[in-house]
Amino acid sequence: MTDMVAIVSIISSVFSIILAVYAIQFSRRVEERLKNNFTILKETMEANQKQAQECLSNIDREAAAIKTTVDQSHEKLHQTIQNLKK
């Protein structure tokens, strides 16, 4: 009977070690995938930030061009009105 308990104990210890090794390997694979996903996400977010900054820069340039055009049109209209009054 004592031999049987010792054998069962040894077998269960071996299975515990096997499961622990498997859990460690699985954890490493998951960690590696998470690291890769984080790297991809970081690169994507950096690219999106760069594109957003470029877009805002373009908007600023276009807004300045529109303002200049509106100011010139306003000045021409003002001159035209002044000429009509004369």
C-alpha cells in the first residue's frame, strides 16, 4: 500500500512538472504575441499621429490661403464700392 501511494505521488509530481513546463512555455508564447501586438499598435499610432499632424498642417496652409483670398476679395469690393461713390 505504501508503495502504491509513493508511485501515485511520483506520477502526480511528474505530471505537475510537465504541466508547469507547459504553462511556462504557453506564457512565453502569449507574452511574445502581446509584445508583437504592442509594437504593431505603437507603430500604427505613430504613423497615424504623423498623418494627423500633416493633415493639420495642410489645413493651416489652406486656411491661410483662404483668408488671403477673402481679404483680397474684400479689398477689391471695398475699392469698387469707393469708386462707385465717386
